[in-house]
Amino acid sequence: MLAGASLHPRDRLVDGAGQGPRPRPAHGQDAEGNTMSDWTVDTLRELMDQRFADQEKAVQAALAAAKEAVAAALAAAEKAVVKAELSSKDRLDAHNGLQQQLENLMATLMPRVEAEQRIATNADKIDVLAARLDKMDGRSHGLSAGWGVLVAAMTLIIGVVAVYAALR
């Protein structure tokens, strides 16, 4: 890797003037062969400040997105509540209409006790009329039989008169 060049974005710093990223300090070696870093307290502080600033921006963006999502969810919930209330009102109106129709129907119908009394009265009247028809039928049969006897008697008298007249 080249000294001063870094391939990873987290290893880049923004300089104090805000002029853009600058490469991470290169590693070197001291006279004894130990690896030395070009990092200083100031560069580490810059790195940490930059990371904290980036994290703060990310948190603010996440909070703003969450706030928008909550607002959208609340708006959708409010719409759903309004729709449910309208649906419930329509259902109650329909129920009230059916209940009114049922009450109107109940007002025009005859109570069961009264209907049974009228049926019993009609049955009694039918029985009286049937008895009357039976009597009338009996009378007509009696009259028919009487007319039959009368015609037979008349035929017999005419026959007797005819025989008497023929013999005389």
C-alpha cells in the first residue's frame, strides 16, 4: 500500500478547513526498526470528531425518517378510523331501517290470541250453517218424497176414474 493512500472510506479524514478528505497518515519506522505511526493526538481527535459528526447526521436522518413514517402511519390510521366509523354508521342506519319496518309490520299484524278467537268463532258459524243446510236438505227430500206420493196418488185416482168411466 502506498504511503498516505487509503482505499477504505473510514480511513479518510476531512481536514479542519472542510476542504475534503485527506489520506490517513502513513506508517513509518523509527531508528530501532519499530513501526511508528503518523497519528497524533490532534489527528485522532479529528478522526473521532468526524465520526461523531457522521453518526449524529445518521441519527438525525434516521429520526427524521422515523418521524415521517410515524406521521404517515397516523394519517393512515386516522383514515381507517373515519372509514370504519362511516361503515358502522351505514350498518346502524340499515339496522334501524329494518327495525322500523319490523315495528310497522308488527303494528299491522293481529295478535295470536285474537286470531285464535276469530278462528273459533268462524268454526262455530260454519257448524251452524252446516246444520241449517242439513235441515234444508232434509226438508227438500221430504218435499220431494211428498210430491212423489202426491203424483202417485193423482195417477192412481186418474187411473181409477178412467177405468170407472170406461166401464160405464
